[in-house]
Amino acid sequence: MSDNGELPGWTHVYSGKVRDLYVPSKLLEDDDSWTGDPMHLSPVVLVVASDRVSAYDTVLEPAIPGKGAMLTRLTHWWFDQLPDVPNHLAYHLDDRLEKLELPDVPAVVADRATLCRTLDMFPIECVVRGYLTGGGWKEYQQTGAIGGIALPAGLSNGDRLPEPLYTPAWKAPLGQHDENVSYERTVELVGEVVASQLRELSIEIFERAAAIAEGRGLILADTKFEFGADRTLGIVTLADEVLTSDSSRYWDAAAYATGATPELRMASFDKQIVRDWLAANWDQHVSEMPPTLPHEIVAQTAARYRELLERLTASA
């Protein structure tokens, strides 16, 4: 699934739906005793964000031009806004990083690559919802709750929730669908202490990010985080992409305030355009393969990603 092939000095070890992972080739060459996952051997990993786009747990065609670079830049910007939240950027290795004699990051991927520490990732997708929308809205219509958490009656699509909700999911292996789970299930998966830390950190980061977005005329409707354990210190560490157009829903605050129909007032700066088009044009019961995205959907999505990046980072 990698769209990069091998990079000089780096060995490709894994591809997810939208990211490709590499470790230094020298580490593998110098240690011929390793078996299994090479990420357990390497203290660092090069994460390369591709231009691939996914929806409904499916990688779509064609890719969104410039997406990988935009999401990488936005993630790095958010890390800068959250300096007290431990993250996986490799410069936290300090002098240990110099001793590794790492290869250079190839220029061909430099604008969409992040050098990270390898973490022991928790199998939890930490979803925080500030507004009632998307899958949460569908679940509320059916049950009056989200993730088993009861909500007031009479809410409408797009309404602000009384308080941010933490609705975690289990991270399924590649090719399988993630599964919404209860908080109690996360305790079973990672233990009570870590489960509590994941919930508290997720809500805290969401609230801080929502306030920053609000100052730029944006609403952070919902987002998802991923965390891992630092292999040296053991602390819970923020990883992967953070508060990007792919992992979050952002709305235009001025449009939202008009009180128009949800479709108009929730002007999205994310891949909702792709989701909506796919929902209207793909019956998964009829065809396993999704249709090709039309040019105008690709162009609109790229433009919305770009506008979000510019609005968030312009005044920083």
C-alpha cells in the first residue's frame, strides 16, 4: 500500500490506510538476530503521511493532492500549541538521537514526514465529541444515547452537547472495522489507570483545542486521539496525527451561528465532503469496491483542507 517505495537509508515496515512507516535500515542490518516486528527493535520510526484518503474504513481513489503535507504541518502546529502534553516527536530523545546516526529524511517526503519515537501503542481510539453529529447523531436518534451515555431528549443534528463526551473505540487490525466500546471495556483492554488517563487527557486536549479553534472562527465538533506508552519513561504519550482535517470535524463558526439547515450551517473543513458523496453514491451491500471520487470532490476537499490549515496557523 505504500506510495513511496523504499527510501534511501530507510526500510518500509508498515502501511496503514493513509500513513507509511519506515525504520533506519542500518539498525536492521547491524542486528541480524531480530525477528518479528522491526519497530520493537528501532527506537525511532519515520512516519510518512500519504495523500491517500479513506472513509468508512476504506481507502479511496484518487488521492487528495497535497493532503499528506498539509496534515503533517497541521499536526506539528498543534504539538506546538500543546507544549506540556508529552508527544512522540523524536527530538525528545535529546542526545540519544545523535548517537543513532540516523539517515537523512529524503527530500521527496520531507514535507510530509515526521521522525517519531516508537511507542507501545494502546489499542484505543480516543474519540471526544463536543457536538451531536455524524455517527453520534445516528446513534442518538436510535437510542437517545452515544456510547451508552444518555443524552437529553429533543436534541437536533449539530447541537452542542452539554459537555464533551468521551466515546472510545477499539482499534481493529488493518482490514477490519474499528468497534465502538464502553469505557469499562477500555479498562479491560489497558487497565484502570491507563484508561482513566486516556479519558482525562483526551477531554483536556479537546477543550484546549476547541478554545484555540474558537479564537480563529472555527468550531471543533469532534476529534480522535491515539496514545502510546513511552518505552523509557512509561508515561502516556500523544501520537499519530493530531486535530487534523482527517481526524476531526471543524465547522465555520459564522455559518453555524446563522441557524440555517444543518447541511448549510455546518460548513466543514474536513473530509465530510468525501463522506457525504460516498454515502450517496456507494451501496456497500451491492459492491465491495467503492466508486472513484470525481474530480470536483477531490478539488473541493483539498481546498477545504488548505483553508483550515491557513485559518488555524495564520495568526500563530
